[in-house]
Amino acid sequence: MDENEFSGRTALVTGGSRGIGAAVALRLAAGGADVALTYREDEDSAAAVADKIRGMGRRALAIRADSGDPVALPAAVDRTVAELGRLDILVNNAGRYVTGPVEELDQAEFDRSVAVNVRGPYLASRAAARQLPGGGRIISIGSQVADRTVFPGLTLYALTKSALTGMTKGLARDLGPRGITVNLVLPGPTDTDANPADGPFSETIRGFTALGRYGEPAEIAETVAHVASGAAAYVTGAVIHVDGGFTV
């Protein structure tokens, strides 16, 4: 890892207080970026990630923001620029994972999931597009469920995560003339609080992967860092599976 690969650059990671988001925030900081991160409730975890970033000699900013609030993420983009001076990388990571029979999920649950998983990334990306310079990056975190739904009860989640593919491809075309790349990373089963590798269905889930294991958040973060780097300047509109062979 080049400790200066993101030197002079600033990133905003939504949902950066834990799991994949925290790993991405720390990986970008380890590469030299100043990092802002959003969180909804867990202020202590967000503060701990920010402290680790500062311990690397980088600037950090933890912003309370509900990704389902239509004004929260654009405001986080503006605050990042105001306090850290610029924005070069946006990582749309915050998401809502809800399962259940489609006939039992009410309209309020549908509206909340769409607000967090679809509208939030769109509004954050729109706000970021007004700030990003040439060479800027927008990277969204989706899910392998968008391509392979192996259990019942995942319709709503798969629907919202599938929308990110269209958004990614459209933004890549819109922003390409400015030298801004837009990509989508689809993690497979990853060992996080929401989907622990020792959870009640973990043995079955591992069996769906070619490698027979869960991924680690740091493994997802490495792919995000690559796409955010100058080495991936010719990669845009891509849907990148980091899933241990879940979709093969």
C-alpha cells in the first residue's frame, strides 16, 4: 500500500462508523486521505473511527446524518467541503437491510428502504457532482443479492440494491466528460455486525460461495481503494463483485 496514494485528497464515506464503511474510511486514511464519515446513531463508534484516522496524521470529521432524510446527505457533502476544504471521493455505503415476505412488508417499510438505499445515494451523488474536481470518484456499495437472491424474503432489499446499477451507469455517462469515474462494488457475505460469520445461517451462506468463507470488511475496502485510486482512472460504470464467488 502506498501511504501517499490519496495524499491531498478528501473522502466522504456514508455509514462509516462500523463494518464495511469503517474499513473503507480507515483504508482511505491509511493511503493519505482526509476523511469525513456519516453515522445515524452510534456516535461512540463514529468517534472511535475518527480518532483512528487522526492517529494516522489525517484530518477526520464525523457527521450525524440520517441517510433517509433528503437533506442530510447533501448537507454532509457541503459540510465536508466547508470543513475539510474539498471533496474528491464519495463512497455511498450507508444502507438499510430489511427482510420478510413481500406481502407482509408495508408501504412505510418500502418507503424507508427506498429512501435510504436509493434516494440517499442519488442525492449524495448529485451533491458531490457539484463539488468533485476532474479525477473525482463516486463509489457505491451494493450487494450480491442484486444479482443472486438465494433466500426468500429479500425482494425489497434486492430491489433497492439493483437500482444502484442503473444509477452507476447513468452517472458514469453524465460525469465521464469531466474525468469523474463512477463505479459499484458488490460485496458478498461479509463478516459484519449485520451478517456475522458465526450467525445462525452462516454455514449455509458460506456454502453459496466458491471460496467457502465470508469476506472481511478490509477485503472490500481494498477494492474500493483501488477504484478510488489513480490506477483505476479508466474504470467507470463498472459493477465489481467482491463476493468470494457467490454469483458464479
